[in-house]
Amino acid sequence: MIPQSDQQGNEHRDQYSRFRREANDTDGFPVYDGSLNELADHSLASTSAETSPGQTTFAIPHINGKPRNPIAGEVWFVVASIDEASTITNHGSLAVAYNMVNQRIRDEEVLSIVTNQLDELMMDSACVVVGTLGGGNGNAESWKSIASELVSRGIPCVYRESEPIDKLSEKQAKRFLSRWKSDLPVSARMPEVSCVGERLKQEPKPVDWLIPNILSRHEPAILGGPEKSMKTSLAADLAVSIAAGSPFLGSIEPGAKENVFFLSAEIRQRSLDDLFRRIVSARGVDLEPGSIQSSSETIRFDNTANLAWLGRILEKNDTGVFFLDPAYLSFSGDGAENLMKQGERFQALNKVCRDNGTTLVMLHHTKAIDPRTGGTYRPTKLGDLSWSGYKEFARQWLLINRRGEYDYKGNHRLWLTAGGSTGHSGLYGVDIAEGLLPNRTWITSLTSGDEATEKDRRCREAGRQQRADDAEAGANRKLMESLSHSESRTKRELNVRTRQQTELLAMMVEAGEVVVETVVRAGQPRDGYRLSREHKQVAV
């Protein structure tokens, strides 16, 4: 059972506390009152002068008033206090609170008793023994010995040290717990199972948004689009929004701020800095030291050494979001058409991110968009992503395409499609004005897909009307240039072809600016037109 709020988190601790009170244990830890009642018979008071009196050695959580016993395939944490155990349970893992962890247990008999108890308690489960950093009361070596003995008995077990879990931030605690689980042998990392019915009785957990209805935490994302469709630029705007708390594209307020690592191998550092500088200036914010870390190096994540390097970077900088730009430079092309191979690569990278509490955002190219599937400038679909595995791996996506041809003046009209397994879905219009060198800017607007469609329709109509007006003006200009003061010319000779030219000529005749005279062409009388003296005087 994973608590969904602070109140439920307190209830989780109360489950341990209730167990303690029911056991009437004055030493602060409850009797293990499950199927192993014989464990309560041990009295450690007489085994060591350094051991505090106490009949009970550990506590387990209660769920719905019943003890939650370890079962096969689970991973449990052995910690020093009820508070640490309840904190771990509150973060979605399982924990045993052991009252001997903070006592001196170097006596061989005590070591044997504790080891036997954990051996019988864990059965077919695995455990991580967590000691206090620095050794606490001098028990570090003893707990290391216990962990080693459990391994020799066939129980997957590791020993790790840290500050008290309940004193760490939620992000740090989850990162440590995830990493310690992954330190266990592969055979011990069995998935934990839980009852759907019991989970449904709890209040639903709210979506943890980085950008509401655009990007959520801890779900791998793909930001995709055709070449030169502003993928890196939109990712940079997204990074500034997450790191500085500024509205995404100037429109959507973000959630809590997170540190960002932006790895972009396609764009040089100078250009990337210029992009960030324009975005930060447009938003009117300052980046705090370390809030965005970046590199323009090409790093391949096909090998464990580079993945380990990434893990160290993410941990050192407490990174909340990792932007990988672009994916095609970060993985081998061998087997890129193979869904299985791609899945292994992506999963290994995402595991490093997940272990560090980091959300992965990969930038990736689409195939050339087929005009027969709705037009070159239609919204991008997941199926447009190139190569194998990307659309399958993405649990959320931001897909970009242009809404029309680039105007070569620094203005961009884009489609942005957002969606994901969380349940969010939306089509947006993005307009970006960058301008041209040397005065480039970053002016953005975000509208709904319907508003963008209507705006584009009006722009197309205005464009058609402007082209028609320009054509009419050009034709009229040619007509005026063809009219002469001295020689009358027929409509054919004046090249009068359009309705607008005919109407203009008639208006000038009516106004007295053009004189109509009879001329002979091929032996036939025709109407001829020339400029009148009045028009000449006006022109002068």
C-alpha cells in the first residue's frame, strides 16, 4: 500500500506504532506477531552487557490491521527505526524496523540470533541492510557480517550505508532505494506484486506534472519532428521553463522547478548559449547556478561506462530532467530496425534516469512526411518517427511540424501535438518570431489547434486577396503605361484582358481622362483609346 498524501503517510507510520502498542513493548519495538511467534521468545538482555533489554527485535508494517509478511520475490529494507521504515513504506517499498541496529551487537551469540531471525523472516525474499553512515554505534561491521552470512545462506542481500532515510528529501530517498534494489543480484530483483482491489480503495494519486498537460514526471518522453522544425529550440524553451519556473512558450505555468541536463550534439555551444540567452531574456528570468547543465559533445549510450558516467552526472547535479538531443547520434545504427535491440538500449538508458529520479526526454527525427497522408504541413503522428522502437518506447510525446513554408524572415508557424499514457492529449498552434541577425529575439505564442487552424485559414485568404490585389495593380499599371496622348490604340493593342482593366478604362472614359476615337484596323473601324488633354494636364 503506497500512501497518497501526508495524512496517509502518517497513517503508514501509525501502522507500525499500532503494532508497537499492541505488543506492549516498552523498548519501542513491537513483537513480530505473524506466523513466526517463536521469534518473540528470544531475550537478548543476557547475551551482552552492551545490549539494552528487549524481548523483541523487529517490527513489520500492518495493512488493514494485519501484519504484512514478506513473500517470495520481494525486496525488503532492514533499517534502524520506525520512522525510517514508515518513510520507506511511504515511498512505495517495504521495510523491517530492527531495534538491534542501533545497539551494539558484536557478541557472536547475538549476531547468530539476529542472522537466524532475518533468515527465517525473509525466507525467499531479498533484503538490503541499511546502516547509518559512519557506523552509528559501531555496528557497521557487524551488519556487514550479517549481510554476508545471509548471502552465504542463499538469501540475496547487500549492505549499504546512508544518512537516516527519514532525514533525506523524498527525491534523494527514492533515488537511494531504487539504486540499492538494483545492487541486488539479478535473480533477486523480482517484481513486487500488490492487490489491485486494495490499491483502488485509496485516493487516486494526482499526476505529477512538470508542465501541466504537456509533460509529466518519470515517464520517458519523445520530442520528435522533421528536420529543421525547431525541435532543439522548443526543447530549450521547455528546459528553461522547468529550471527557472517560467511559462512554457510564454503560456503554460510549470510545476515545481527541477535541475536540467541538456546534452545536444547537433548544435555547438555558442549557438546553444545564444538560444538560451534569448529565451531567458524573453522570459525575464535568471538561471540559478547549476539549474541547467549542458554539453555539446557526442556521447554514445550503448556501453555501460557511458551510462555510469551519465548516472554520476545526474546524481551530482540532482537532475530532474535529461534532454538527449538527438537520439540518432547517441546510439549505434546497428540493429536500429530491430525493435528488440532498440528496446534494450532505451531501457538501459531510462533505468539510469529512473534510478536517479530523472525524467528522460529524447529528441528524434521523423521520416519525410508523405503529402498523401494529409499534406506536408499536417500535425505529426507517432507513426512518423523514423526507425524502430521510438514510438513503442515513448510513454509521452511532443510532436512538431511546420504549419506552412518558412518565410525566411525568422517567423515560424508550428503544430505541437502533446499526449501520453497519463491520459493527456492536445493539439496546439505555436508561433515563434526569432527575427534575423544581428537582432534575433524569442517571441512566442501558444493557441489551441482550432484557433491555429482558423488563423491559418484567414492568413491564406488574406494572402490570396493580396496576390489578387497585387496582380490587379500590376495589370492596371501596365494599362496606364500603354495609353498614349498622341496615338489611339484598341483594347487588343492595350492588352486589356481582365475585368478590372476593362472597368478601369471605362471609369477613365467617363471621367474624361481617356478619349474614345474611331480607328481603322484591317479595314474595319474599331474603338481606339488615348489619354485626353485634361489627363495630361493632371499628370503634369
